[in-house]
Amino acid sequence: MSDLKVSLRLTGDIPHEDLTLIFLKLPFKLIRRGSKSIIGEVLDKDVLSVNLAHWDDENDIHIDNQTQLIIERLAHIKPWLASLDKSRIKTEFYIGTIRTIDQGGFDLPAELVAAIATAGLSIAVSILVVLDDDPE
């Protein structure tokens, strides 16, 4: 069992503009300050999450069509990201994964890391480890 999702995550004072023009057909979710999060907490800052890719049953992120699209999308939104006030907005390339205990970590291709760095993003990682209930 393995699941890898990558997204662009911004928190802070997100500009009030038409984000569909920036992210084209990418699915995104924007929750504004003062709204409730999915766990019911009132947010003290804006949170924007843009889905970039999803892999099922993969151990690593490797260069494929989906990864190439991420690199192209990061290049496309780089000017917008550069225009943001980084003192008021945190910008991250967020990787979330679910793994079994025997899978260990994962690798990132150098080309993807370079695109993330060029876009001025930090990398945030969340790894949920599922324990095997089968005592062999």
C-alpha cells in the first residue's frame, strides 16, 4: 500500500484575485481567514492548497508525464509566486504520503527538486506509516 500526493500550499495573506486564471485547470481549495477548517477550528490565516499530482501504489516520485507536468506548472506560476510578499505568505511544495512500515522513505528526482527551488518553495513532508496487523 502506498499513496503519494503533492500540492502547492500557501498560508498567510493570500491576494484577492481570480486564482482560476493563475492555476488554469488545476484543482485548488482556498479557505479564507475566519472560516472553519475541516476539523472545525477557526483559521487565523488564509490557506490555499493546489493539487499538483497523485500516485497510487508507487514507492517513489520518478520522472514520468505527471512529474513533467508538475515541473511545467511550477514554471508557469513562478512569476506569480515571486510577486507574493514572502513576509506575509508561506509557500510550500507539500508532499503527503501513506506507507507501510517496510517501504521506508521515498526519492525525489533532481529535476523536480530544481524546479521546486527555482519556484522559491520550501518542501514540507507528511508521512503516515500504516502498521502491518499481520504478526508473521
